[in-house]
Amino acid sequence: MKARHIITSAVFFLVMLMCIPAMGQDRPPRGEGGPRGPRGDFRQMRARAVLETIFNRKSVRKYNGVVVPKDTLEILVKAAMAAPTAMNRQPWHFYATNNSEIIEAAAASLGRSANMVKEAGACIVVCGVPEESDKFWYVDATCAAENLLLAAEAMGLGAVWLSAYPNEERMNSINTAFGIPENYKVLCLIPVGHPAGQDKPKDKWKPERFHFDTW
């Protein structure tokens, strides 16, 4: 049942992704202040769903160990690859595994992150290729990682960003732990799984950092 729920949520999320570009294309009829009727209501519902996902995203560090299936991981990576990218270079690669033996062996070399990695039902490593975009690979990969984290939230999963770049030692240890060739630069490692705790999103809104019209 849990797998069916994840797949259903994933399909809904992908539909949202496909519909977002069209949100700005619809215009209200002349003489009216905004959209009305079923179409307008659906647009508002769609917007609320996306915003709710953004505001509810949180860093999850405790998992119940239930395996995250390959098709779910593929959906997460598809969401990541829908991210914006400078000059459309798409200088990213993603390594994913739900193999408990691989994850446990890798966790042994990850220091304080080891426990949350071992408890997760999968791990995704976000990598960049500097040869394809030397100035922007890590920026593009960061956008992709954020998409992935939002997709996990939308699908009822937990995830957390474990940083690597620009710490060369950390990057190399993750490369080695998961058998990733060294020319693929690790941006971050993202454990993904079913939350075992009661993590809450943080309110990071600071009005004093919002400057409108004048600084």
C-alpha cells in the first residue's frame, strides 16, 4: 500500500510539474479581475499544492529503513533534471542506490553522517561535470538537487542535503564510497527514505531581507 501511495503521489507531482509552465499563459476574460470557474479554481489549487510543498520541505535525518524502489528514485531524478541550467548545458549526473549492502559499506567512510545514511531507504549522489560547464556546473547541480528535495517532499518522502563540494576530501570519500569515477565532481549526497521522526519545516522568512522598490 505504501508503494502504491508513493507512485500515486509521484504521478500527481509530475502532472504538477508539467502544468506549471502553463500557469502564466492563461489570461482572465476581458473585464474580469481574475480567473473564475472550474479552470480558475484548478489553477489556484495547483498553485497552492506547489507552494505547500515548498514551504513544507524539511531536512529529515531519521528514517525507518524501508527501501525506496528504483522507479521512485527515477522520478526524483527526472524532477532534478527538470531544473534550470545555464546555457542548457545540463552538466549533471546522478548516482542512486537502494542496495542496503552498498549503503552500509559506504556509510562506514562518511563519519557523522553514517547513521542517517544507513537508516535511509536509498541514497542519491548529485554530481557535476566541470568539463561540460566549468563556471556553472555546481550552480546547475544545486538547482537540480533542490528540485529533487522538493519532489521527495511532494511524494511524502524524507530527504536531507549532505554537503560535499567544495571540500575535496569529502568529495573524494563519497566518490570512493559509491564507486563514482573521480572526474565526476560530487556536489552533495542525499539520503532518501520514509521519515521515522517528527521533523518540522523551519520558518526562514525574514521581512527585513526583502527589499521592495528601494533597498
